[in-house]
Amino acid sequence: MKMGVLALQGDFAEHVRILEKIGVSAVEVRLPQDLADIDGLIIPGGESTTIGKLAVRFGLMEPIRRLASTKPVWGTCAGAIFLARDSRHSQPMLGLMDISVRRNAFGRQAESFETDLEVPEIVTAENSRKVHAVFIRAPLIERVGADVKVLATLPDGRIVAARERNLLATSFHPELTGDDRFHRYFLTMGR
């Protein structure tokens, strides 16, 4: 299995490290030809407007949309914004996932936080503990379409992880905790 990680900006190196740790070949995607022969794509956290502008500049928008028509795509934090249909901002977005997100929903960098989440979808017999989630200037998933499954919420019910067929969005950064369960779950989406 070979997974791509969009490497235009943001914390792509952390995703690459986790993929390699669990035995998956990882390709840093910067140009359309880097999408050839990959089994899925992770769009990392970073700055969603910058990621979108660079994706436009390097001709990646349509190739990523084509890839997402048959293969899994996962957006973490800024990547979730980039995947969404609506973010209330004028910025380049893929518009693939039937979710609406609110950027920086929890405040500025100083209001970043960590918490433990119940995520039944990724619990395994070997590891049933809660997911430790890191939120850094994180978006909030405010609306989900009829075909979108909510995977995790904060204790107050606000949505922070969702899946629509082969598309996955997390408001937080699983790549920063050392817990590889979300990455392993994403790999199953391509099978």
C-alpha cells in the first residue's frame, strides 16, 4: 500500500512518519504526477487558505478531485476545511465532503487544547482507550449531510470527526499524539 500526503504546507512530515512506522509507503505530494499510483491521500493541518492557493498554483485541485472519486482522502484540521463544501470564507476548497466547517472555531493559538474523545469506530480489541485529541486553531464541523457519519463529538455534542463514504475529516491532529489508530482506520477505507 502506498499513501500520499499533501506536502505543500503544514505538518505533512508527521503523517509521513506515522505511515512509515506502521509499514506503509508514504509519498509526499507536491505536483499532480505525485498522485499517480497512490492508494489514498492525507491532507494535513496547516493553514487552509495557503494550502488551497498552493494547490491551485500547482494544478492539484482537479487531480485531487479525480483521485477522491475512487480512493480515500482524509483531511486533518486545515485539511478538513479544504475538503469541506462550505467554510464561510472565500478560499480555494475541494468542496468534496458534505460538511460545513467554521475555521478557528475554538479561538486563536492561545486557546488550543487537548482532550480525550470517544471514537467507537476506531476502537479495537487491543486498544479500547479514548483517543487523545490535539486541537490547534481547529475548525468545527457545524453541519453534516445526510450521508455523513459522525465519528466523534466533544462532550457538549459539537462534531469534530466525520466520514462520508471514502472521505474522512478530523478537526484535530491525530498525527501529533503517537496514537496510530486513525491512520490505521484510514487505511481500511481504501480496501
